[in-house]
Amino acid sequence: MKSSTFYFITLSFLVFSFSACQPDKDGDYTPVKTIKEAMVNISPEVKAGLEHQNLRLYPVNLTTDTSRDSKLKQVKTIKEGIETPGFYITEKKTYGRNGQRGTVSTLTVQNKSQDTIFLMQGDIVQGGNQDRILAEDRMILPNTIQDIPVFCVEKGRWEYKEADETESPEEQKKRRLFAFSGYYNVASNSLRRTVKESKNQEKVWSKVSEITSKQAATSSTSTYTALAESTKFSAQQNDYLEHYKNIFSESQNTVGIIAVSGSKILGVDVFNNPQLFQKKFDSLLHAYIVDAVNDGKKPSMAQERFSKLAKSYERQITEAFQKESHRKAYHFQGEMVHFVDIK
């Protein structure tokens, strides 16, 4: 009997040891199991400083620091990635007769750095042959190459821009690679929704035209990023940016926001950890400002109504943290990276 028991224990140990030593499918990136316990809280109260003009923000807070050991804390955003040597977003080259023309709907991401880069659906990159909006969330591991689906947000250009006299050696290298050297911001929620729901280039161009026309943001190439050159829009945008500047900089547990204008929710964006949220907040704020300025109204959603919606989102976001897949969230190696609900 003792011999059989000893044999069973030894065999169990060997099986456990063998399985524990198996490499992860995507390298040595090990998910943090404690993220399974994550819970969030969304207070229906309007906090001081979180309402301005046509925009009100509700923070989404973690109730426990379940992600303190998560390696997702160290990931870089696309804005940081573009500034990182060895990371390039380039026009995808095709082979054969049209090999030099590239493709409009796909870009190639090359990450020769040692950093992991998070690319978010709605991020807008500038350069290449046309400015583009990313159509999906993606995590780009070190020393990997991926193709990523995109849509054009600059209808009147299909050529690489002329060289600038002030270009650095790194910028010159990017030019030779037909790389994207600039990052704009996250696109407005109305444009993000058009990309996600229609997956149609003509509808994307139509939405870009609608957004820019409202702010007299005209340009020779009809690009979404012309908003930056609009005196009318810039004045309003800067007013919002100044009000919300560093609004969450002291927060230790805020991982996302719910944005409200008038009596409607504009959208919900929640991230894996406070660090990633802090990195994405400024560019994300630009998205909500465009909606607030173009089509927004003074926030009027009653606390009782928002309270019911908040409870629903608490449940959905917690589920996204706890499960390895969720229809409103992007997961990477077992961890929820980004929960999004665009209205």
C-alpha cells in the first residue's frame, strides 16, 4: 500500500513539474492570476472638477490593487512606441506587379525594441502615404512583426511627405522605410464607432468630413488631423484640456472613465491598471472633447439614471477582468487590457 501511495505522489509531482515548466504560447509573458479577483466601483456622484462645459467624467476605480504585479504596467503606448528606436509602423508592401504601391487597409508594425507596445483601436498615426486610424487593439511584443488593420482618415493624399530640413537621423531612417513618424490622438467616439460598426472606408471618410466641417478644419488633403489647425476648434479644445489637466494624476486606483454629455453616455474606456490609464488619458480626452464640442450639450443625466447604468457597467467590467474573453474587451495572455463601449 505504501509503495502504491509513493508511486502516485511521485507521478503527480512529475506531471505537475512537467506542466509547470512548459513555455507560454507567446514567450515568457506570464499572466497574473490575481487579476481574476478584480472588482471596480463607479460612484454616481458628480465629483468636483469632473464636469466642464458639455462634458462630465465619472472615474472607474479598482476596489483592490489586484494588478500590482502585472507586467502590463510596463507596456508602452503607441505614442511612446513611435518615439522608441527600433519600433516602426510602415506601409504594408505587397508583392508582384503592385509591390511598390502598398495597401490602404493594412499597416505593418515592426518592433525591434525590448519594449511591449499597446496599440489601441482609434489611435491615429500620421505620415506614411496617408494618415490612418487603427481598427483594432493589439499588443506588440519585443522582436515581432505584425500586420494591423486600419482605415484612412486623409482622403486626398497618397504619397510620402517631402523631407524636412530639421529631420534627425532617426526620422530620416523612418522616411526611407515609409514609416509613420507622428501620433495625433484617439479619434472621436463617433469616428471610432463608424470604424467599428461599418468597417467601410467610404463611411469613414464621410464621418471625417462631417467632423472637420463642423469646425472649419479644412485641408488640401481632407485629413482628420486638420482639427489641430482649426483656430475655432483649438480654442475650445484648449479650454477643456486646461480644465482637466492632471485631474487624475494623484489617483492610485482609477483605471478608466465614463464620459457623459447631455443626457447620454458618449463612451466607456477602462484599462488593466492605473498606470496604463494615466498614459492613455490625455489622448483619450481629445476624443471625448471632439464629441462634446461638435454635438454635445450641458450634462443633464440624472443621478438615479446614471446609478443604474453604473451598476450595469460595474458588472460588465468586473466580468471582463475575471474572464479570459469578453465581447467588449481586448484580452492579452489571460489579462483584460482594454474594455470599451462606444456609444
